[in-house]
Amino acid sequence: VKYNGDGFMVKNTDNLFQDMYHMCSKSEVPQMQKLFPKNENRRQMKSLSFQFRSQLNELMSALYETESRYIRCVKPNPDQKPNSFVSGMSIDQLRYSGVFEAVDIRKQGYPFRYKFAQFACRYSCINRGHKYSAGRNNYRAICEELLNVNKQEFKDVVFGKTMVLYRTAEYSTLELLRNLALESVIPKMQAAMRGHLAREIKRRCFKLRDGIDAALKKQNDLDMLIAAIEAVGPTIAEMKDLFPGILPLNLEAGKKHRDDLQKWRDLEHELETLLNQDANDVYYDLAKATDRAEDLRAIPQTDKQMGLVEEALSARANCERGKIDNEAKDCLAVLDPDRMNAVVERAGKIAGHTSRELEEIKEKLALPEIDFVQLEIEKAKEMGDEKRRIHREIRYKELFIEQNERQYSPLSSYSKLREPMEYAKASFLAKFMGAEKKAQEMLLWTKPGSLTSLTNITGNPAQVKAAKQISKFVRQYMGEKKFPEPDEAARQLVATAQQNSLQDEAMLQVFKQLNNNPNPESVTKGWQLLGYVLLNLRPSEDFENFVYVYLKQNAPENDYRRYNSFMHTLQYGKAVNSVGEAVKMVRDGEGRSRFSITAEERTGPTAA
């Protein structure tokens, strides 16, 4: 035997496991990506061993379906060569093994034998439409009649005392005639029986369905529903094997409703037991039972069950522990910290008392203030309490700034500022001397003002020009550049910033002229100008926290909250367009608005 090894390695190459292949396909190495291309189908890959087992199982299944036969092997030649047949050698093997004698013996006898009753039962169908005249139990006469009536020749069939004997030729003819007859008779019998069985299973299912429907219409009659469901098994009985899975269509709905009603039945027994005891002694069990009753409200109940629930709820609410828990629920509904603290203190006077609401209150009171304020904001939105929402948002911003002050300080860390050396190069003289000094003075007071914009708006010449104008207006108002009408300079500053979307730039220009300013009078005017700017210009989200931190670190003593209130006035109220009014608010200490807060005051149901 010759073997060919071509393709042996490829044929027997095994597949990687699916997870390993998926991991390799995600590699960023180009060679790995070629070896393991991505497979989006995610189908299961079969290993070589799995394929071998499957093929072996198929082979064994085919072998098990066969019937064993004895085969006499004959060696055709002594040389073990193909296409060579030595007749004498083959004849000798057949003779010496007794094959010829066995054949002769088989021919001389009658290999096929049936008793009269068996033969009549098996072959009476070959004469389709014939009515046998022999007696019902005279099986020999029936056998003789069925052979005589048939058109085929059966002269070699022999009748013994109890059996009919015949050879292969007659057997083949009889079996052929029987098979032809059965091909027409059996389908008719099968059709009739199948129709009958189908109609019977339908009738039984409809009967069961009507019983379950009647119980479901009652809604709350558990005993009736249980009886209807339990009748399914005995009614379907042995037909379940003929029609697997055929059941009343409403059986699953009936079982689900039965389980729901059983929950109420169990709860009913539990409530009866609890109501016979003191509510304070069984309060926790009573609370669990009534909570479960609330969850089961959608399920139909009996009048008795509804009465028990109402009685249990009344007992729970009127005992001392119940009153505390009800107050706790009310506190959580509005998230009022004063009431929450009071109810916790009241609960502490009852030894060992606790509840889900009390634990939730304790968890919320233990939160850091900033997290609790966040919850208050959400609750205010939920309740539509605008005053409270604004109050809590302002407090949240203060707490956020306190926690993250270093993140927004100094101003030079603002990501949208112009690079200091780029700022310095805007000066013609800086190209020859003093560039580093100019860069250092970018956010510090300078008498000439800004060389260019402080924010990085290089790609927009119109904005850069407007930024220089804003710098000029700042210096005019602060008295560093002569101008007959300072208030007009302030108005022009705000208008220019609004028209060119330079709100951040305007605030930075004011901050610059305030930082290291040697003139106290100029500084005073600068803070007045900043108040007017905050009342009319709102910083961007990126810059807003930098403004809060700058005010916190640099505002005049006791004025930090006042300037914060200016920002809140613009954010939650409306702008103050009058320069004189804004200056009066700064100068006379009238910066406290309805959007100002202190640690002592309350807004809505919560404390600051």
C-alpha cells in the first residue's frame, strides 16, 4: 500500500480555541493581524479532535443500525494479487467448508412455516375486497381459500396438521402481495385513527380550558383554580405521549394566577397571626407583611384579605415605632435635614428600633456636605422648588471651589491663555530686549495696558483688535488713561465683549490691571468695574471656576460673597445695565441680593 503525504500537515492543522483566536486578532502587530484576521461572526470554531469524534460517532451510529450477517470468505488465488481468480482453489474451499451440503439441505426442506392462525392473520389481506366464506375460527379453511382465490400459483405450498409450509419463491410472492395490500389499507386506517385521536385531544383541551377560564373569571377563588389545574393531568392521561406539549392554551396563565393568589393566601394566614399580638412587639414582622401586601396590590384579593391589610396598616401606623417610621418617610420625601436629625434622635429613645427609612436617613446625614447638597438640588428639581434649587446650587458651587481651589489657581494655569512668550512678541521692542520681562507681566498691572489679547484668539484678528480696545476701556475707567466719561468706558467695555464673544477676555483684562496695581485709587475703581462686569458678562464654563477662585483669593476683605452674588444675579436673575447702580452696590455694600447665602440662613426646607 502506498501513501501520499501531500497536504498532510494542512489537513491535520488544528484550530485555536475561540477566545485565544479573538485575543490574537486584536493584536496591533501587522504580522499577527495577517495570521489572525478579525472574525465578526463570532461563530464557534471546531477543533480537529472535535471533527474526528463527530465522524467516529457517525460511523458507529451507521454500524449500530445494521443487522449482522455471516459471510463466508473465499481466497481467490494463492499469490495475493488482484484481478486473479483460480477456480479450482475456490471450488475446493467451498466444498471442504460444507457450503454445498448446507445449500442442498436448505433446498430440500421448507424454511418458512406459519401456524394456520398466524398465516391467515398475516396474508388474508392479499385478496382485497374478498369476503371469506370459511368459518371465523376455521383457520385452515381460511388459509386454503386465500391461496385458491388468489390469481398467483401456490401449488408448492404444503399444509401440515397445524402449519402451512412453503419455500422462498412462495414466501417472496406472498410478502409482495401483502406489502401491496398494506400500502393502500394502512394509510386509510392511520388517517381514521389519527383524526379520531386529534379530535379527542381537542375535546379534552377545550373542556379543561373552559374550567380554567371559569376559575380565572372568578379572579380570587384559589380553590376553584387549583381544582381546574389539577384536572389537566388525569384528563389528558395517556394521550400526553401521543401529543407531547399539547395542553390547554390558558394553562400557563392559570398557573401564574394560582401562584399569585397563593401569595395572598399565605399572607392572609400570616396577618391573622400577627394581629392577635401587640403591634409594638411584632412591629418588624408586621411592617414586612404590610409592605408585601403593597407589592401584591395588583393581584385580586378577597374582602377578608383586604380587611386584614387595612387593619394591619392601621396597627402599624398607630404604634410608636410606626409613627417614627412614617415621620422618617415624610422627611425623606422632602429631604429636610432638620426633621431628619429630629426623627433620628426620637428613634434613638426606643431601644433597638431601626428601619429602612431610618438607615437611609443616617446614611444621607453622614454624607459629606457637598454630596448632600447635590441630593438637595435633585430633590428641589423634583419638587419644582426653584428658590431652593438656586440656593443649593450656589452652596454646591462654594463647596466645590473650597475642595478644588488649587485646581483653578493661579490664573496662568487657564488652558486658553496665550503663551507668555507669544504675548511678549506682540511688542516691537520686545524683539530686541526685555521679552522675558514682558512675558512675566502678561497677567500683571502695566501702565500701557495689554500688548495683545490675553486669551489665545490668534486666528481671529477682529477679536484681537477688540481685546486691545477692551484693555483701553479698562484703563480709561480705572483712571490710568485720561477719559472724560469713565461710565461710558465701562459700557463700551461690556458692549465690545458681548459683540465679540470676549467675556473671558474682558474679565482677564480687569484681573490684569488689578494684580500688583500700585495705585489704591485705581484698585478701588478696578473692583467697581469688576462688579459691573460680573453683573453683565457671564464667563464661559471653562473659565467660571477660575473667576470664583480669583474672587475668593483677591477680593477685598468681607467682599468675596458680595462679588459671588453679582455672578448669581446675572445667572439666575437679570443684568444690571446701569454703571452707577452697580458701583453703588459695590461701594455701599449693597451687593447682598436674593441670590446671596450665608451659613446661618435657610432657603426652602433646607439649611445652607
